Amino acid sequence: GAGVSQSPRYKVAKRGQDVALRCDPISGHVSLFWYQQALGQGPEFLTYFQNEAQLDKSGLPSDRFFAERPEGSVSTLKIQRTQQEDSAVYLCASRSPGQWSEQFFGPGTRLTVL
Amino acid sequence: QQQVKQSPQSLIVQKGGIPIINCAYENTAFDYFPWYQQFPGKGPALLIAIRPDVSEKKEGRFTISFNKSAKQFSLHIMDSQPGDSATYFCAALQGGSEKLVFGKGTKLTVNP
């Protein structure tokens, strides 16, 4: 079966542009997570969905960041008016129900803001 | 404030050596401690995880040692191989939360 997929794999944006990053979780996984990984750093939590409900968005760095999962499957992370400090790899992860179930990560989208 | 402190930042060993990566935490509410392995251009993948009710867990060549009183845990890789060359992250999760907190990572190089 397919793992978590993300698209695009690479995105170059000019400062001030809006971008949309897509995540396709593993089929049947109700929980979905977004992380931001700066170069040489560990992933940092951005937001969490259970089905279509966004239960925690405490990690979103500013109101320019917005995530949605309208049908409880595919998720989109949108960044408005991109800034250079937004350059990072954005990772998506999903997991099946169960308290200790594993989070499976996608390959990430590398965003470069010029 | 960094919630999980990981060291060393980088580590070089010879094939067959036993690299050890250490992590420390402050939040006593953390109750799940996974280790992830990440290769360049890939997402992190779960290697092994431990809960604080045990002091050690082994899976194949990977061992987690956990010291609850010291709030420290470590990853040991037995008989390391060049294919183990990757970046390793420790992480922690608080009960009732879904927010995994990662360390900054250790870049491991295993020379042939």
C-alpha cells in the first residue's frame, strides 16, 4: 500500500506569493499532522487534524499559515504572503486510531522563498 | 525553550562500533519516547519507542535505555553499518496530547 504522499516535492516562491502544499495520508488514517523542519533542525509541530476537525493549531507560526482537511482525507497547508523565514521542509504525517500507534511521515515539500 | 535536548550534534564511528545518542527532557508529563531515523530527502521513520514504565527496550540492533529519575534516554546502535548513516531524532509525547516534540537531531556517519 502507498505511504503518505506530498506534492509538490519542491516549491520555489517569490516573497509575497501564496503557496499551497498538499498531503495525501494513508487510507484510513484519521489523524493527520503538519510539521515544519528548518535546515539542520528537528521537525516542529504545526497543526493536527482528527478527521476533518482541526483540533490543535497551536504550532502555526502566524496567521499567514492556514491548514484544512475538508473531507477528512487530503489536507492542504496554505501559506499566504510568503516570507524568507518560511523556507523549510514541510512534513505531513498520518496515523491510525490507537493511543500508541505510529506516525507515518511523508517525504516532505521543500519550500524556498526568494 | 527547547523541551528535548539531544546530543551530540554529529557523530562519526567505524563500522561495527556502537554509537550512543543522548536526550534529556524536563517535562515529567511526557510518557512516550520514540526515536526516528531520517535519510536525506525522506521523511522521518520510526525506529523504536519506549514508555517510562520500562528501563530498556531492544529491537534488533537498536536499544533504548531510559532513566526516569534523571529524565534522560539514549539510543544505542549495536554493530553499526554504513547503511545506518542518517540523522537520528529523539522525540517525546505528553499523555493526552498529539504534539510530538523533537530534539534537534544527531547526524551519524558510519565509516566502512
